[in-house]
Amino acid sequence: MTTAPSSACAIQKFDCVAALDRFVGQPAIASAPLLIEQEMINRFAHVTHDHQWIHVDPERAKTQSPSQHTIAHGFLVLSLLTYWQTSCMAFPGAVMALNYGFDKIRFTAPVVAGSRVSASFALTQVTETKPAHARCTWEVTVNAENAPRPSVYAEWHILVQYEGGEAT
């Protein structure tokens, strides 16, 4: 269950593993919104070679899409998690923060081209794998403004290594 996000755009800083531990169970951090324009969708289609009409053909989408608009690729929305994360949290003193993967991803509603979209991040677990190293589990919810329900739910794992920890 996702908790309600705190005020958007405030940068939450985690300067050590203990700071992460203290944040477990706190209200979710809300990111800055990002406008998902058709040009961004087209560029993603070009890079991934996914040119399905539902993403790249606004004229056809007007008549054949349930939303009457093109929609962003689910993987495009998922790939923007790093943007949203860096818009609302920082890891000062960290040598690195790495994507460790996902245990759960659900695409629950389309993101219509032209939508302003943001994400909220609730820290559910921190495991110190060795001194100054943490594996963090974040429950992420992606929302398009004025949409009736969230677009994406994900359980995202991030590894953070702070100064003073041995190299991985």
C-alpha cells in the first residue's frame, strides 16, 4: 500500500545508511512533474524500434485508440524513474547509487501524450549488506495529472554505497 506523497519537489537527502533506515515507513517523497510530449515518445520509439501506431500515430489514435490520443510506451515511463528520483532525493556522501532491479512492475493505466507525470517513492526496506552499503526497496507509484488512477506501480531496488565502504 502506498502512502500519500509529501509536498512535491522538496529534495530529501540521505547522507548515510542510518538516514535511510530512519526514513523507512515515512510518507512517500513526491517528484517534480515532467511533461511527456509526443516528441519524447517518438524519440523513444526510434531508439527502441517500437513504432506501434498507438505510440507514434496521433491521427490514427484519434479514431482507433480508446483514449483518442497516442500513449507513452510503458518502458519509457519506467525509464523516467531515475529522472523523478533525482528530482526529489539525493545521496550526499554516496560513492555510487545503482539500479539493482525490480521485483514487481505493473502498468495499470496509459500515459497519454501531453500529460504531466510525476512519481512518489516510499522507502519500505533498507538492508545494510556490509558497512556503508545499503540495498533499498522503494515502492514507486507513477501518476499522470488528472488521471483516474496511477499509471505504474513498481517495487524498485537501489544499491547505495557511501564513502568509507569497501568497493563492491
